[in-house]
Amino acid sequence: MATNILQPPTDMTVSSMDAPVNGMRPDRLLSLDGLRGFDMFWIIGGQEIVRGLAKAWPSSLSTAVALQFGHVPWVGLHLFDVIWTLFMFMVGVSLSFSIANRRRKNESHRSIYAHAIKRALILFVLGMVAQGNLLDFNLATFRPFYSVLHGIAAGYLIATIVTLKFRAKGQAIVTAIFLVSYWILLLTIPVPGVGRGVLTPTGNAAVYIDTLIQGRLHYGENTWFLSYPGFASSVLLGALAGELLLSSRSKKKKCALLYGYGAGLLVVGLVWSIWLPIIKLLWTSSFVLVAGGLSCLLMATFYLLIDVLGYKKWVFPFTVIGMNALAVYMATELFDFRKIGNLFVGQLLPRVGSWDDALASAAAVVIIWLILYWMYRTRSFVKL
């Protein structure tokens, strides 16, 4: 693997097809690819391994750790609730570099907008395939607005417009306007039979607006249309980190500022949560800031270890995943890799007792990783 990987990618989630044989372009930010792979690792089965280990080795500590790898039902935050926002934060980081690169090539805003719209539409359709039951061809089960990719598509498109229109200071102001405006909307929109400012799973302004727009297609407690400013803000927080990384400051200075930025977001979000609860399903403004702060602290840590201190070898397993993040996400949504893994370890499962879930989950992750490693070695990088 290349050892002099200093610059960030110019794409949102994947590399270009002209990567060298060892799979990496010399202009990629390895810490960002590694962090993306670290994030995806938990989505493709890492959390199931942790839960399986907690089952095999029960204790108060293992139970507490396993609890962090499940979603909070409503108010509050577990580590697993940051997975989605971390990815959106990284989309924002990459967005800053992508736009800077396109500007260097003198691409018009019209061209950049067209590219962003195409990407957003593709993500939206893929979201309907992955989680919206599009391939069932059954209107009774069709959920067009029920996908992680839908939120990413909306946030990415809005953030692209803002990033093209404003420099870093303007982006920060727009982000603040988005977050405050969303807070005001949640508190002031009257919900029939419920009233204003109610934030329960079924009685809140965001669900009400979703129901008005979607009608019978509305499904679940995740909110979408009123949450668009929150989605965009999650991406814009990453874009601001990208602007910092684009600056001419030294690496150590950039790292220190990333830590300060992340800590600041975390503190402001926690203080805001006194009045506006941290609710992932509503994507509340306090949640955006707390999750964005944690995402930035993770980005700073990966940047410190890899790009500042030069410890690169350890991140290779995650880089393999991160280089094909969208492909592996779609694959794990469409195929049951646990069943494939059981072809190899299925006969062992009855013999290992309480370790069965951990073994089955690990086998599935290994199968996925080996496929991704083959794609990595053959330069098969899915480009959106």
C-alpha cells in the first residue's frame, strides 16, 4: 500500500477507477477512507459481533457495552446512533474537497449542480431498493421515504448548494439558521389533536408533516421532510471540517482545531438538549450537534494517528471496507451474508454453546471483507 497518502478524496464515497494496482490513489486522505470503513464495519456486522460476545461472556460490563450497539428508543444517544451521522459528516468533508477540486478545473456551478442532483436521485432510488421494498413491486409494502440513503441524498444536495454559494463563515451561519429554524418549527407547528411543541413518537410536528405529504405511504417513526435542515446541517458540519483540512495550516494545527471544533459542537449540543431533547428519530438540532461533535472527534483521532503521527498499517482492514462503502451497504441490505457464512461454520454453531452468535456474525463479516478485499486488489471501486 502507498505510504504517502496525504490528500483527501475528490469523491463523496468512493475512489475513481484509475487507482494504482495497490488500490490507493496518491491523492487520497487515508484517514478519511479508514474512518469511513470503521463506520461501515459496525453496519455490516460489527455490532452483531459485540452483541454475540456479550452473550458468550455475560457481565455488567459486556451488557453495558452491548447496549451501546443498539439504538435508543426515543430520547438519548447510544454510540450506534452516531453511525449514520458520522457517515453524513464524512460526506461533508469529502464535499468540500470535491467542490474545491472542481473549481480548480473551472467547472461551472451548473455542472456541479447537475452532478449533485444526479447523485442525489441515484441515492434516493438505491434507498428505495435497499429499505423501501421497491423490488417487491407491491404498493402495499412500498416505502419510498424510509431509507438512510434518502436522508443522505437530501442532506448532500442541500449542503452542495450551500457550499457552492458560501465560504466557511457563510456555511456556519446557514447551518446555525437551519438548526434554529428546525427547532422553531418543531415547537410552533400545531399538530391536530396534539398541540404545539409535543415531541412524542407519534405526536410531533415532523411526523405530522410527513403524514400530510406521504399519506398512506408514511411508515415508521423516522422523520424526513421537516428534518431536511437537520440532515443538511449534519453534512455541513463535515463540510466545515473539510474547509479546515483544506487550509494551509500545519497538520498538527489542523488536528488541534478539529479536536476543538468537535468539543465545541459537543458542548453546545449538550447545553441545547436542556431545552430540546436529543432525539435521533427526529434528527433534532441538539442531536445534530452532539453527534456531529462526536463525529469530528473521531475524524480528528484518525487524522492524528494516520496523517500526523504516520501510523497507517493498522487501518488497512477498514480502508478496504471504506473504499467501497456504498457497494457494501447495498450488498448487506440485499443479501444475508450470515447464511453464506453459515455454509462454513454452521456445523460448529451447535458445538460452541453461547459463542454461536459471535461466531456466526464474525464469519459473515469475514466473507464480506474477503469480497471487498478482492474488489480492492482488482481496482473494482464502485463510483456513484
